[in-house]
Amino acid sequence: MLNIRKLDFNVQEKKKMKFFLYLIFFLIFFFATYLILPKLFNFSVESIKEKLKNNNDINIQSISKINYKIFPTPRLIVLNSNFTIGEEIITVINSELEIILNLSQILNFNTINYKKLLISNGSSKINLNNLNQVVSSLDKNKKQLTFKKNNLIFLKKKKIFLKIDDTLIKVNQVRGKKEISISGKFLKNKIFIKLDNSLENKNYLNFEIPKLDISTRVFFKKNKSGITDGSLNLEVFNNFLKFNFIKNDSIELKNGFIRSRIINASIDGAANFSPTFFLKLNLTPSNLNIKKLFIAVKESFFSNNINNLPLIKKINGTFNFKSKFEGKIVSKNGEILFEDFKVGKNKSFYFNAKILELGKKGKIQFNVVKTVTHKKKPSKNIRIIGLLVPSSSKVIFEKILIEGKEQSAKKTKEYENIFKDKFIQGYSGNFFNEDKIDKYLKDLF
């Protein structure tokens, strides 16, 4: 009796097992057929164009071929596609457009329904004149938009102004507003950018290049007159910079200051983008540590590891100094000049300089003028022209003129050796020690 019951139980279990196996097989077969079936049909090209326009403001002129892929999720792939976003605000070329389909409607071949777009490879070009329209254009996106392994190029007068390689760009919707995040490589350094317009009446931009120790936060808004104003906080090389700005044809900088272990100063000025980028800053230092400044410059610009060299060469502008000392630094097309500097007590030292080369072998050409005064002797005008190699603390005197009269090569070499032994003493930072150089010149001349 017991064996019959046990046998009956086993038969029932086997029937249940068969039922579940058939059910699983049917579901797999149904699901696989559901996913594979679209491969056998042609999707409506016109519907794709219409949906791309309505959902993501994408204008695509022609679609030559559409592929269907199941994995990792069902999607349509448009190869070698060229299109624009908005009124030609963003131009995308040679990319692969992936349309991620809604699972529930993939058998609807006449009307395409998708949940997000993935743009891979190729490049995206943005004219700097259209930069203000980019945010408003992307804000119209109804579907999530992502760029992957795409080169982002900013143009100025049809020439490349800035390029970010191998980008990952995401346009997401947060609390009903758009958030744009960009990561990629700028001058071989990783860069991260985030633009968020979810704040009330304000836009927020965050910009970071970790390897160059650069971090920027910008808050801005546009008024009814079309003028943009805001504030910028910048941290670079452990220096903190903050200023307010107003953008019209150019960007006016005001109420700014810089705080660091090297310099404290107030700042104002302007930045122009036409015809080329040019920065003009006026700095009024309240405190400046010359020794620490020289060490920072030496480590940043005159060493073997200069990650920021390509960035320095892209900065064109003038930096005017007033207050404790006067002069200006001019940076143009990679050339850096120090012009009309007056430093020291009563601004009695005059010098001009030019950086001939950056890096470990870098040199600074200098022209220093000082009037040496004595109590019982007439004053003398001394001019020294030479080279400074910051990395090795080497100083070379090329010419010395006393009251306009050039000294002999032999005498110049003698002065150079005395300067090295009694003044520089293996540390080129002493070149900026006012008391020492004043004593050296008085004793020598």
C-alpha cells in the first residue's frame, strides 16, 4: 500500500516537472521569437527620422542602412551617420547611431518607439558662437542622449579652438531639468565637465582637470536683455581665484581676488573670444612671496615633468601688476615676456625678461637695470644682460654696462664668477633677494 502511494506521488511530481519544463521552453521560444522577429522586417525610415526630430531635435538627411541587434538590449543601428542637432548647433559626423528600443513595442515597425539614443565614435562639432544655444537645444530632448568614444570639437571661425578626445557625454533629466556631464581627454589629460540647470533661476558648471590640479565652479544666468552674468570660483595649482563676470560681446571680470600661499591680490579685467581668445587681467597685490613664487614657477615650468605645457601655450593675454611693484606679463602664441617691471624699495630695480624655453633645459633671458647710490660717491647706472637657467641655478652674464659703457668680456666674466660664488651660492632664488643683490652691486661697483 505504501509503495503504491509513493509511486503515485512520483508520477504527480514528474507531471509537474514536465509542465514547468514545457512552460519554460515555451517562454524562451516566445521571448526569442519576439526579439528575433524584427530582424525579418524593415523598419520605417520616415518614422525613424520623425521620431529623432521630435524626441531629440536630430535632423538626419539620409539613412542608407539599418541593422537590428538583440544584445545587450534590442536596438536599431544606423551606421556611418551624419546629422545635426537643433538648427545646426551641433554637427555630428561619421558616427554610429544606436536607437535603444522599448521592449513592449519592438514589433511596431511603422512607428518607432525608443527610450534612449547612443551616439558612438565619430566627432561632434560646436561653433563657439552657438555655445549659448547648446543648452537650450539639449534641454528640448525628450529621450536620454549619450555620446560614447566621440571627439568633441569647438570651432572658432571654422578652426579648431578646443578639442576633447574620447568623450563620454550624457544628457539626463533631473527634477524636470537637464543635466549634461562630459568626461574625456584634453591635451592627454582626463577632464570632467558637468552642466546643471536644475537650480532655481541659475545654471551650474563644474570643470575639472585632476592631473593639472584645476577645478572650476561657475554659476550663471541670462537676463531678459540676453546678457549673462554670474560668478566663477577657480582652484589651480593650490591657488584660489574668484570673480564676478558679465558676458555681452566680451566677458567683463570684476570684484575678483586671488588667495594663495604665494600671492594675495585683487583682480579685474576682460576676456575676448573674437577674433581669437585673449585675456587681460589687472592685479593689485597686497602680499607677494617672491621666494615661494620662484620655487612654484621652477617646479611647474622648468622641470622634466611639465604636464601643463600645451595648456600654457594656448593662453594669450596680458597680466598687469600695480601697487607694490609694477609691470606686465605678456603671453602670446607660446611666448612669455616680462615687460617694464619696477620692483624693490622705491621701485628702484627695472627689468625685462623673456622665457626662451620651458622644461628642464629652460632659460630666461633678462635685462636688469639698477642705479647704485653711495653716500660719498656719485651714483652709477648698472645694466646687466644675461641668462638664467632655473633648474640648475646657473647664471650667465652676457653684457654689463656701467653708465652706458660696455665692459670687456674678461671683466664681465669676473663679475659673473663673483656673483655666482658670493650671491647665487647654488640657489637661483637668491637672484630675487633684493637686499643681497643691492649689497652685491654696491660692493662691486
